Amino acid sequence: MNEDNNNTDLARRRFMGGLAAAAAGTALAPGIVLVATAEAKPADQAVTSKVRWGMLIDTTKCADGCDACVRACNEENGLTRHDDPLRDAQWIRKVEVENPDTGYTHAFPVMCQHCAEPPCADVCPTGASFKRADGIVLVDKHICIGCRYCMMACPYKARSFVHEPLHDQKSYMPRGMGTVESCTFCVHRVDNGETTACVEACDKDGHQALVFGNLKDPNSEIARRLAKYGGTEIRKDLGLDPGVHYKGI
Amino acid sequence: MVAVRSLWRLPALLLAAGLAATSMAPAARAGDVPQPVIPKAVKGKQCVLPTEDMRKNHMKYLLHHRDLTMHEGIRTKKFDLRQCLDCHVPKKPKGEEVHVTSKQHFCQACHAYAGVKIDCFQCHSDQPSQETTHFHTLSGRPIGHPGHKTVDTTLSASDLQAMAVEGGNK
């Protein structure tokens, strides 16, 4: 996609509500060795801007009807409450796009794009939406008042609001009623030198459509692939400099 | 000056005497709020700081640590709320957990007595970390993953998953 017809393409896109139909069973590819993408920082040290976390999504490898990343995210973060995508929080979703002229469709995951210039943080009246030094955009739910300005400001529709009282949250992923939330790039894993749940699930299923890593490290896989094959960003025209890059759209 | 000082001391002396009397006669007088029954820690002999300090200042330590973790990604264990729960809240099978709504819960025992509302558990789990980590049965994914490693003193998500299996939480 070139930059000139970004807007036209997006206007044509038909965003499918909900998730793609769940595959009945998930064939696991045995023997896949996960490459540790993150250099673990010592637990007592603050994150720095020497790192910028990002993701590359190769939509040509993203399998039709597969929602392994979505399910992995829901499990990891304890998002499944009603098992109903219309009521449960969505941190990542498969979006299907169609070119009405040719009828060509393909689907790929969209989540918080972890912008370098996050509009959610710009509009947040309390400072709850913020960008960490390493580029991860988060909601500090301790100071979120649930006004949902950030949800309106986000051009990617990446955020969800928690409407109901919750219990049995994951101990590493606090969530609560009256606050906004979105993809955290699995910050609890990343701080521990691990990769995100969605990347892990995609690799396990043998698709390897998702690459997570440090955009500022020229030797990281994501930086090398971006340098070699390039990538594009959704709504690049907005100048938000997203940390999530796509290939093939 | 001396007279003023001693006057100031008088209520304190009376209070001390009152407390001594109470402790000598544990049967509370009618109308007294019963002293909280604080559940014993399920593991560990000593808290991260002396008990008196923690009783008085735990909220300050937690607040400070919360901001460091949230905004700077500092994930040391010392003032991690999860560590508090791991020691102070017994691990029970699903359905039998002691929740923060009950005075049997370590936090609520004192907070009910002091009349101070706890907001932490509107978002945070009130259970020891092993109990809250369970996997959706639909996934078909094995728990844990080959690339995982534990760094420093921080518990990793996958460590918690492994514990959930050992605890028989299916």
C-alpha cells in the first residue's frame, strides 16, 4: 500500500465485528524453539529509551480463520468473562479487509499500536494514559477515572472499557471496573525478558506472522526485517509513529 | 511550663492505664469493638520489614512501589503486593478461597477494625498468585513455554503458570 491511497483504502475497508470463527482445534507444531527477543533488564532498574519495543505483523503469513493470537491474549490477561466478543474486552482482534473492486480479502490482527505520539496520552485528563520510556503505551488504572476520552482519541479502536465488577483477575494483570485498558505488549513478560503471548502463540502454531523486538537495536530480528523488507503502518498519515508495523497490507 | 506539660501528659497516662486494664482483662466491655483476629502468615517467619513498621506504613510502601512498577517497570519483590498475598493469604482450592470481603482475609481483618476501605482489590487479585493463574481449557496450548527464564528475583508469568499445575488447579 502506498501512502497516497492510504485513506481511500481505509475507507473501503469493511471491519468485521467480532472475531473470526474459532478453529475447532489447534495443531501444535512441535519442536519450535522460541527465540528470546528481549534482553532482560535487572528487576530493580527502570526502563530506558535506549529500547523501543515494537511489533512487525506479516499479514501474508497470517492464516485465514486462525485466531491463536487473540485467544492467547485473552488467556494471558484473563479477558474472557462471558466468552462473548461483544461483551468481553478486546485487546487484540482480527480485522478482515476487502478490496471491493477485486473481492480480495485478507485478515490480520490489530491491537494498540504503541504510538510514539500517542493521542490517548494527549487527551487523558489525569495522566493515566502514558507512554513508558521504552515506548509501551499503558493505562495507569490507579489514576484512570474512566472518562474514555482516550477511546475516542484512538484511531485504531484499540481500547476497551471495563463495565462490570471483576474478580479472579490474573495476579500479574490487575483489571477493574470503571477503567480503560488495552494491549500492554505483555509488559509483565517483557520486563522479564520474555516475548508477548500473541507472538508465542503464533509461533507455536507455526505461522510466525508476528515478530516482537527492539526497534532501536539494528541487530534485532524486527529491525533487520524492517530494514530489508520494509513495512507500513496503519494510518501512517496521522504521523503518530506507531510501534506496530505491518507487511503485506 | 512544667504544669502545662504535665497536663498534656495526663490524657496519655490515662490512655495507657486504660490499655493496660484492657490487656489485663481481655473480656471486652459491652459496646467495645472486638480486637481484630489477624490471620497468621502461611509462609515465612519475618515480613520484609519489622511488623510494627509494616502495620503503620505498609500503604506508603505499596503506593511508592506501585508507581515505580507502573511507570518505570521496576519489578522488585520486596514491596510487591503479590508477595504480601503469597505469604499472608492461604492458598485454597477454587471455590473455597478467602476473599477480601471476609474478615478472615488478612487485609480485611484490620481494615474492618480500623474502618478503612481497601481499594486495591477492585483491580488486583486478592488471592496468592498461584491460585489466580489458570488456563482456559479451550486453548489446547501447553502451559509454560520453552523460552522462558526467570530473571533476578522477579517471578515470571510462566513460573506462576507452572505453580498452578502443581497445585492441581485445573
